[in-house]
Amino acid sequence: MADKKSPASGWPVIQGDYISGSGESCVAVCSFGSHLDEQGICDAGAGICGSCKTENLGLEKLIANTISNPNIRFIIFCGTEVKGHLSAQSLKALHENGVEGGKIVGSNGAIAFIENLDAAAIERFQQQVEIIDIMESEDMGAITAKINECAGKDPGAFGADPMVIEVSDDEGGAGGEVAATANPQFLEVEAKLNAIETKLEFADAELAQRYGRKVGRDIGILYGLVAGLIVFMMLLVLLPKLGGFI
């Protein structure tokens, strides 16, 4: 059995939009823009599972909860990407490239600025975990299979004690639907991104409804044609026998 360490006292140390499981699990699961069956995923063997909506505070909280538990060695990326924020792409960029001047190198997110993590915390995150990317999948079977796969190659706890980072939690969770900074410009960008995301979701829903109505009409017409054809064929067969004509 892989060697395990005790997570930081009170782990998970940062409050948020997640469900936690065993602190000895080697797997964390992040669903980013999706809300899945977090309890079911933890029951399947994940140590923690939740969403992550922003590319700044959301990532900081996820990283803080990860490095405070040396047993977590894999993070499964699943669910949908967050429009505008691109939190999944940003976290992958941070893991690969780090941060320069407070900004995540290679992130396409609009406000990918890190304020609460120092270089040591970021380096620890990079060294401690491997990213398992199955983005856009919301399938419980696929997620459970990846959890089992990771558990099968558990290398044991990271070779350092838990690292505890202070991250402000003014209003929101590990999914972080809040801005990462008090800078008014960032707050304004955050508000605009949220407004755009809401409009896009509304547009997607409207298109889906219109498509559904069109499909419903087409199916109705098809059923009508089939029913008419059946009646016509019956008349062809029955009318001669009844002395009728066509």
C-alpha cells in the first residue's frame, strides 16, 4: 500500500463549492463549469470534488486545498469549460508554465492574475500533482474509471509536509464566483464576463427550444404522412372487395 501522510488540520482548509471524501485519496476531481454528482464521485474514491468557475480566486482555492494534502497526486479535469474565464485552460497553463508578474503564463482567461499564492506554493502544486484531462466529459462511468486508474498507480504521499496558504473567502466557494482582487478594473471585467456568460447560456437555451419545436413539427408532419399512406393503402385493399372504386 502507498505511504500516506496526514493532511493539514481541518482539511480541506478552504471553504468552497465542493464535497470532500477520504483525506487519504490520491485523486481530486474538478468539474469546472459543470455541477456533477460530487458525492457520488467521492464515493467512487475521490478525495475532493467540486467546480471551479474563475481563473483567479477559484484556482487559488483549488491549489490551496491540494497542497495542504500531500496525498493528492492527481487532479482529474472534467465537465465543461467556463466561457470567458477559461478556468480549466488557465489552471493547465499555470501547472505547465507558472506565473510571471502575477499573471498565469499562457492563460487565455480575461483575469488570470494570481495574488494569494507565492512562487513556492505554485512550484509545490506543479511538483505534487499530475493533471488527467478528460474535459467535456460529464459521464460518471468515465470519471470513475479514471479515479480507479489513478488509484492503481498511486505513488504515495508527496515527500513534504502539508503547505497551508491563506486565501480570502469573502463570498463564494472553491468554485469562486467572485473576483480575485479588489482592483476596480478587474471587478468591472469580471462583471462583464458574467453578463456575457449569462447571455450565452440564454441564447443556447433559446436555440435548443427552437430546434426542439422544429423537430417536433417535422415529426408531426412525418407521422401525418405515414398515417395517410397507411389509410390510402388500406383503401386500395378494401374498396375492391367492398365493391367500391378509387
